[in-house]
Amino acid sequence: MEEKFLVPKSWLPALPALMLTFNVSYAMPGMHGSGGEAATEHPRVSNSLAGKINSPGSEMEITYSVDGKTAIFVSTREGSIQSPGGNYSFDIWISYLVDGEWQEPLHLGPGVDPKVGPNINTTAWELEPSFSDDGNVIYFTRYEPGNMLSGDLYVVQKVDGVWQSARNWNDVPELPNINTTTGEEHCPIIASDSLIYFSYHQPGVTQDSDIWKVEKKDGVWQKPESLGAKINSPHRDHMHWTGLSKDGKSLIITSMRTDLGSRGGHDEWISHQNADGEWQEPVNLGDAVNTSGEDMCWTFTPDGKKFTGSWGPHGTYDMDIRSINKDDVPLLKNFEPIGPPPNLLINSQLKSK
């Protein structure tokens, strides 16, 4: 039976070119080999992540606990909840580092012990997870299956050692009310309890997925603002969790922009603020990370020494997680990442005890 590959709406302007790389396949979507002629050479410098995190399915969007011994990531591996429509089935999984090797991942779905992890996976797409710095919160995004322009931000909290039910950000008083019914809000970088960068797509407002910020002043979250035309291109631009420097002046971006030295597909870039605090045009991180395929959602290990993220053939989500020494990427040698995001629900947890 022929499977259909659902192309995100943001790719439609480039569809004729993209179709040259697609090969209709009888492989299950989300399984390696379904890209056919779309396959491209692996990155030359990075290595596939050792251990049992990668599988014959698709793995991407990895982040870590503050001690680096727990990884949370997205996978379509066997055991994921089937999404309707015959497309990818993205769920959130967790793995533990034991004796230097990542162990068999645990599915965060029905049946999981609430003292071990939250039941957050559904028939929808669950993507872009991250632990808070104290490990008591997981932030993530939920999408309608097959629609990458439908994301809403969610949060799930551990109270007295037990994981609770997930909540939409708009239902949590401590978080800014930024989810909408008509667009996509995903994968923020929580710089502090009063500054959040987030990825945003809104018809008639943004070009595609753009990078915005929302600030709290005098205890009140303000109206979100775009980071501007230099950092946001007409193509899909977004971020992933630890891609902000400690001084707040450099930002790692995942972008499909086609100018400024793009290698093709999604690439990883870096942007810096000038002396006036204005974000400048991004610079491509180069061939140590980027290929003509899809290089997406790279992030740092908590010690700041490794840069890890996803690679797959052009035009697919058939990805594996790879790793590289940060110092092997010339533009990252002086980059000090902020680490896992703060727990902005800490006061709610204290009130519940």
C-alpha cells in the first residue's frame, strides 16, 4: 500500500524543487529507508550517538537533565502511539546513561509509572521536550498529526515526586499566554523568569516560522515582539532550548533560509547582538554540522562540551541523533550555552505542598 508523505505548508513555495528529491516508498513513514533517492551523505565530523537511543525509526530533538545522565527526545520507534492519517507518529521517550552508555528508552505514554515519568504521549504529535533545570517540569509542544503549523506549548509538572497531567501554557498563570488557535508556537528558549524567546508562525503576522520574544515587566507578561528582519528570513526559522549564550548575546538558530551560505534544507546558524542589542544576520555554522540534508534542532550537553542534534536526508524527517565536540565547530569555540531552562512553576509546586 502506497504511503503518503505530508509536506509542511511552509515548504509549498519550494515544492517543485523538493519533489525532485522525494521517492515514493512502501516503507513505513518515519522509518529509515523511506527517503529512497533523497539520501545524502552523513555529516563528516559528527558521529551517531552511541547507545540505544537511535533506532530504525526516526530520532530527533534531544535535550538532557542538568546532570547529563537523562536524555529526553522524540522518536517514531516501535511502541510509539500511531497517529491518524498514515504519517509519522512522533512521541516523547526518555533514556538513562548507565556506565557511559544510553539505555533502552522508556515511552512516556499510558502505563508509565507516574513516579518515573509523565503520561504525555497521545495520537497527536508530541515534540521538542526539555527538562527544567531542577527536573520537576517538562516543557514540550503538541501538534495536530501532519500539520507542523498547529503547535501549542504544553507543560507537565512533578509534584511531591508524582508527575501530574499536562497543561496548555495558556492555562498556567506563571507562563505567558502565547498559544493561539490559528498558528504555531513551539520550542522556546527560557532565558529567565522574565524573558522567553519562542518560535512562532501566525498567518498574516509572520513570514513563516519566525523567532519572537516575550518579556515580563512589573510582574506582567507583555505583548510578544519579533526579533526582526535580519534574524528572521522568508523561510522557516526557529530555535531549540539551550541555543542561547550565557551572556544572552548569541543565539543558535535552525533555519531553512537559502542565502548566506546555506548548505540546503535545514541548517544550523548563529546570530549575535550588536552593541545596541540588535540581532544581526545569522552565520552558517559550516560543514562540521551542516549538510545538504536536514540538520535540525541541535542542542548542547549540560557541561557545554558536546553539540548534539538530528540529521536526515533532504526533505524527510527520517533522522538519527548525532554528536560533535563543540570545539570542533569553529564558530562555537567561545560559545557558552545557558543550560536547561528554569522551572517557572516552582511557586506552584511550593503552594501544593
